Amino acid sequence: MVSAGLCGAALAATAPAAPEAAGAVPASPVGPSQHRGGWELKDSGTDARLRGLAAVSRETAWAAGSKGTVLRTSNGGGKWRNVSPPGAGELEFRDIEAFDGRRAVVLAIGEGEASRVFRTADGGATWTESFRNTDPKAFYDCMTFFDRRHGLAMSDPVDGRFRILSTADGGRSWKVLPDKGMPAAQQGEAGFAASGQCLVSNGSRDVWLATGGAARARVLHSADRGRTWKAADAPIPAGDPARGVFGLAFRDRTHGIAVGGDYRADQPSPKAAATTGDAGRTWTTAGQPPPAYRSGAAWLPGSRGGALAVGPTGTDVTSDGGRTWRTVDTGSYDTVDCTRDRACWASGEKGRIARWERD
């Protein structure tokens, strides 16, 4: 079986290059909170592919990616500091969760000991490795936090069930949760380490897990911090190791968006988005979905129905909770994140990082 985590690692080789020159992002007619504006590229100082993103505020954000890269800005992207953990150059960071400008937890993906978790409490000046996977059958893909102490990470199925890792001390220590409450995985089913959004949470206890690579794409939901789960089919293309749900975003514990499709550039993704209004028990295909594969999504701050979806071929916006989408930018991004002070950030290939700037 080719795990979807491995598919995520292969995305860099298959995704199309950005269509515009660096620094030249097409102006978009509509943006976050219905303000005119567009993505403005920031000079990240790296060519690493940045699939991990944690937006703290309009001024502070973290990004993580290939070649063991971790970046941090505290001035709105005007300057990015390389705060990568020493000796991590061979690791693939695919998810980062930040609590503020000093405290962050980053996940490296891969088989066996390649899957690791690092934590910093001083803005990346020093890092502590708090978890290293020793099971050769495990492959960790994504991570999420409910609050500053409680968080989860997920691995592709081990012995037929997805594996969940838990922390109750802000990522200082981790333990594998019992799998008795986890439904059996389908043949070939796994997660996609494409945007840090295959495992997302909302509130103090609810968490969702996105899958692909099997006959049916699914979203699994837990209301007790990952101890028991219920699975629901998602109407996003599946039936191939390259297809499934790649990213999730929840506005609250009931309203969510799923994005995905087929990450191969030469394959269509006619149903690249779906919505739920019942915490993920049922999913409905978007009436007018994004025109191509999308790997990340984020709800727009201060808007009940507004959200962004991003992928290698563009950014789409919805104002009706994900039922209809329209493309507003053609730049290449892998992931997107918005903050409570109404800032949205995106990152992706070749060190691309951008913040949405209003006209």
C-alpha cells in the first residue's frame, strides 16, 4: 500500500509551478470579509516548500516546510527569521501550531523515526524534541490543538486503524491513545500531509480527521478529544491513492468545509469541495465547487459564510458557507490560515508566503 502520507510527500514533484513571477500577484476582486484586495507576497528568504502555517495575528505568523525549515515573523512579514531546529535539515515539516510569538509545536512527517515533534517556548531560539516515532508502521501527517495544553497528532493506519497521539502539557510529552474507539480503516485509506489540515479541531473537545486514498473519501469526527470516533463518507473524488479530502476547516462545532480532489496536475477534480452543517455526520457537494484540486481552507474572520480555499492553481472564495466558490487569484499556495484580528496568510512552494492586503 502507498500511504497518503507518502502521497503528500510526493506532491512537491507533481504540483504545477506558480504561474506568475515572484512578487507579482494578480489583484483579486473580492477578498476576506468582502474587502477588495489580494495576496501580497512576502520575502521569506527560503526556497523551501512551506506546507505548515500558523497565523497568530496580523503581525505574527509561523511557517514550516521542507529541509527542516521553520520561519517566524513579528512584523507582518516584512522580515522572516529562520528559526529552524538545529540538525533538522533532512526532515519534512508539514504542520505547525503556534500559541503566540514565542510558543510553537512543529510536526515532521515520514515513516518510522522521520515522524517527530519539536517544541519551542522562546520564539525558536531553542527547540526540544518531544516525540520521535519508533513504530515503523506509523506515518504521522497532521496535528491540532484544542487549547494551549491539549492537542492531538494523527498517523496513517497502524494494524488497520488510524493512530492518535495526545498531549496534555502543550506538546512537552505525548502518548498514543487506545484505538478501541476508532473505526476500521478502508483498504488503502490514509491522510494527506499536504497542508496541516487533515486533522482540525474547534472548541475544547471536537476534532475531525480527513482521509483519502481508498474507495471512499471520509471525515471522522470525535467529540471527546480523540478517544472515540464516527466516520462519514465525503462526496469528494476518491478511489485512487491521489484522491480524497486534503483539508478541513470548521467555523464552529457544526459548520465545516472539506476540500480536496486529485492532486495530480493532469487529472480533473470536478467535486473539490463539500460542506456540513451537522458536525460532519453528513456532507453535501458544493453546488459550484472550486475548479481544481484544493489542499487548504480557512473561514474568514468576522464572516458567517465567508471562507478561502487554496491550491497549486489558485485561491477561491465563498460567501455562502461553501456552497458556491469563485476563483479570485491564480497564485500557487498549499495552505491558508486566518486570525481573530482579521488577517489571512497563505504559504506554499518555493518559499511563497503572502498576507491578504486590502486595497
